[in-house]
Amino acid sequence: MDVLKDDTYFMRKALEQAELAFEADEVPVGAIIVQNDEIIARAYNQVELLKDATAHAEIIALTTAFAAMGAKYLPDATLYVTLEPCLMCAGALYWSKIGRIVYGASDEKNGYSRYGLEQYPFHPKTILTKGVLADEAAFLMKSFFKSKR
Amino acid sequence: MDVLKDDTYFMRKALEQAELAFEADEVPVGAIIVQNDEIIARAYNQVELLKDATAHAEIIALTTAFAAMGAKYLPDATLYVTLEPCLMCAGALYWSKIGRIVYGASDEKNGYSRYGLEQYPFHPKTILTKGVLADEAAFLMKSFFKSKR
């Protein structure tokens, strides 16, 4: 019997990436990129490992997906990310022309929406879905920062 | 006699990068990162070469500088870029905590300021200077897009 590959299914895969980040002592954010029900990129935040403040899960996933597809745009792909993208990642997703973005928890501190943008930051054709498995993603974040105190 | 290493001097180095982009048939934007009057990173837009819509000059320069310094923040560095950063690059510069940003020409189409941000997108400690050798940078851009028509 085939597993139903819906948004919850794919967000669980992104959460698995976030858990890998947690285990590696990185801020636990995970992302995957899916096209035709196949995962073409998996990534988690690697700011500490790479000593690169821009090495967010979404950026690494995008670069991996561009390489996997040999294409500089991803109009038929969907990004699943456990946390609301920051301004940088929102901008990167704009350039990618990605077909759809699904994110989990909101990020009141660093999410793009805190900047009060007058304009939709993504490509006009990009569809946005919020709040999928948000509690799980937020719980991971809270546990991480609690462990740091 | 030492050459005076002022903003114009360093912006000329960024313009040289933009010219390399032009010759490589890439949108002609160049960037360099300077610390203690030394250039620690040079980059130009490589979207076509890398088939990566996020391979902007600033992003490549930042990644190079993080590697050069073995540090994930660049509070004592200055980025010189020939064109106003886009939203993605503004966000990346925020995360880098770079000390200063100097840009050349404004970018009415894709510059971060077109988004009507309510909040300064860079790190609060980052100093911003605009318009250095703006005409030269704008001329390169106009020549490039004219050649594409």
C-alpha cells in the first residue's frame, strides 16, 4: 500500500532534517524540496558547521535542487521548511521562482513577515501555505533554545 | 607612493569584478569585501555559470569571506557592491553582521528598498553608504541589457 504523500508526509521529512540539525547542535530548522512527489533536496541549518551565517536550510536545499535539476529555476517544485523563512531565504526563494512554499512554525523574531513588507516577497506565481505541523517545529526550536540557557 | 585606499578605490575593484561578469555574459554586478584595507573576497554574479538563481556577487563574496576569516560574522569588514542589494542579499548581509556596506547604483527593479520595508534590513550596527561610482555601475548594467535586446 502506498503511503499518502501529502503536505504532512513531506513536512515530516523536513522535520527529520530539523532533528538532524538539533543533534548536530545547530538551530533546528530543516527543509526538503519535492518535485513530482520525489524529494530532490534535503538540508538542515549548518551555520555552525560551515561557519557561514548564511548557511540556512532553505539556501542549502535550493543550491542542492538547482544542481540536481541542472536548472536555475524551480517552477514545478515545492519547498517544505519547518520554520517561516527569514528575509534572505524569502529573497532566495523569490529568485528560484519555486512553485510552492509550505512552512511550519512562524518565526516572530527572524521571519520575513516581521519586516512589514509592502510587497509579496516571493515570485507572484509562488503559492504559500503556512502552519503545517507548526507545533512540532516550534517544539523543536523551544527545546533547542531551552537547552542553551 | 601609496595609493589612497578610499571608497572610490575599492569600488573600482568591485567594478572590475562587474566587468568580468559582463565578459562572461552574466548580469554585470561585482562585489569585494575588505578588512583592514585588504581585499579578503572578490566575486561577481555567476547565476548562468552555476545555473543557480541565488549565485549573486554578494552571496559568493560573503561565503568566500567567511571561509577566508574562518568566522561566521564579519563585524570589521566592508562590502563594496556595484548595485543596490536585492532582498536576499540584504538578508544575507544582515546575518553576516558586516560592519559596513557601500553600494553603487540603485536598483529600482530588484533592490531591497522597493519592498517598502518598515524596518532597516541590515544589522543595527551596519553602516550603509550609497551612490559610490553609481554612474559607472549603472552604465554597465544598461549596456548589458541593451546588448540583450
